[in-house]
Amino acid sequence: MNFQRIKKSGEAMKPLFVKLILLFAIIMLIGSCTKDTGEGDAATSVAKDESIREYNIDVQKSQVKNRFPCDTISLQEYVLGNYEPGTYLVRFDKTYTFNVPKPAVIYFRDGGSNYILAVIAKSKPGERNIEAKNITGYESSFINLDSTKLGTAFFFLTLFECKESNFERVWESEVPIHGGFNRMTIKTWSPKKIKYVELNYEDGIISGHRNYNFFLVDGWRKPPHLLETYVGIVHKRTLALINNDKFPDYYEYRFIEDSLRIRVRDSIPFYWSDNRRLYLTDRNPRWFRKY
């Protein structure tokens, strides 16, 4: 046996073994660094977003000449400084192709107090932070069907009171929808002369729109009562007065459709039961709605 040849072969294998060990160590190091970089990127993204928002607020400050206590710029600063990251003051949908949407804010006085109604969107914890542009308008009404993980938005109608140039949150009420915001309007329910706030959302899935109506049945300082109405090709729900109490009711419609036409088959009255905190109908005791 040629021991000299075996010895030389073993010596030749040593550099290759060392190289394999070094290569493995480099791969492990790159893997750990990649993980750290990913977590760092998420934090960097949030910090970058907040930095951009702060910059935009500073630009607005330099451009606006006539400011007042608790104005919209101050409200944007308040949301940025007092809410969790990924929370935004929502903007109205574009009314024209090239106009700049305004923040969804309404200022008014009642009983000697200065109030601010605002629509605020919060990102779902554990998911990607939402982007304000992805939750407004017709395209965003399909966000529930989107597979690109744009994040989940939780909308809140919020009432603030301005006291000595400071914001005090009176209440916030969640809106059960994730996208498609269009506009906000204060209206009056004629049968009972009750004020309510209508939040209008476009809904491409039903080929129509949904209104989330917040009724101030006990005045502005108490949390509102929510009732949903909507209109689509084969979807319809309209305001009504069924049992003559202070709470609004509605008719829910059923349709018959075929290849030639669509027509209303029936309308079902739902009324609010304050004891059960549900909308009920006498048509069927098993039918109920939350709002």
C-alpha cells in the first residue's frame, strides 16, 4: 500500500474541509442577518412613514395663513402623537380627477361646546400598516377580496371637543367595514327630529353603496346608535319608523331576478329591541340584525 499517496490525499482534503466549514458559517451568518434586517426594515418603514407625515404637516403649517385652535393641522398632529403607529386621519374621496382630497373632518358648535367629528382609520395589529390611499374610493371597496395583503383598516367615527386649544375625545364608534370610504354628512331624521351622521362607503361588490348611520338618540355627548342602509342591484335597505320609539328602524328588501329583469319581491320591517340590543322582525323570530 502506498502510504505516501494516502498521506498526500489527506493533506489535500484539509483545505477543502476548512472551506466547507467557512462556507457553512457564512451562510448561517447571512441568514441571521437577513432575519434581523427584516425586523429592522419593518421598524424603519414605520419611522419613515411617521417622518413623512411630520414633514407634510410642517409644509401645511408653512402654507396656511389663518389657523385656529384645534384646526385640522392640529388634529393630524394629535392623531400622529396620541394613537398607535399606522393610525390615520381619513380623507374624503376625490370629487374630481385632479383635486386634492380634504380630511374627513366636520367642525360645529352645540350647547356652547366646540365639537369636531373625524373619521379615523387604525391598522390591524400584527398585520402590515395600512396606507391611507388604499382605503378610500371605489377601488378600495374590493379590499376584502385583495390577496396582496394591503393591511386591514378599522374605521372609527370619533367626536372630539376642543377645550382651551386641546382635544378631548368624547367617544369613538367603530364602523363595520374595511374600505371604500367616500364622504361624511350630518343629517336629521325627520320623524323624530334626531341628528345623525351618515358615513357613505362605495361598494363595488354589490354594485352600489352602503351608509353607516350614527344616530344621536341621546344627544351629542352619548355614544351614537348605529343603523346600516344600502342600495345595490339586488340589495336594498331603507330607513323607516316601525314601532314609533326614539330608535330608527328599516325595511330590508328581497328581490327576484332572472335573465330578463330584476324586481322587488318583498320588504321586511325590522325594529330595534332595546332590551335585546338587536334589530328584530315579526316575520320570523330567528331573524335578527346587529345594526
